[in-house]
Amino acid sequence: MATPQVAGAAALYAARHPGASAASIKAAILNSAIPTPSLNGKVTSNGRLNVSGF
């Protein structure tokens, strides 16, 4: 059920960084994730969404 949250994070990033490509938005979201051991191997980022990280 994380899809709405990730879509919102992508919209926030795009608003702060006009002209950002889809690839750079994805990279920013994945790189700003907060590492969470219980999510290792379960999600692509191995962590939780962190919109304040970008």
C-alpha cells in the first residue's frame, strides 16, 4: 500500500526540482530511504521512505 506515498514523494521532488527526469526522481527516492533491517530483501530500497532526505 506504499504506492500513494511514493507517488506523493515523487510529486514533491518534481515540484522542488523542475525538469528532473524520472530516473533522477527514482534515484533520489531510493537513495534517501532510511535503512530498516526488517525490510532487507523485501523492498527495493531496503528501507523506509524519507521525503525530508531530498
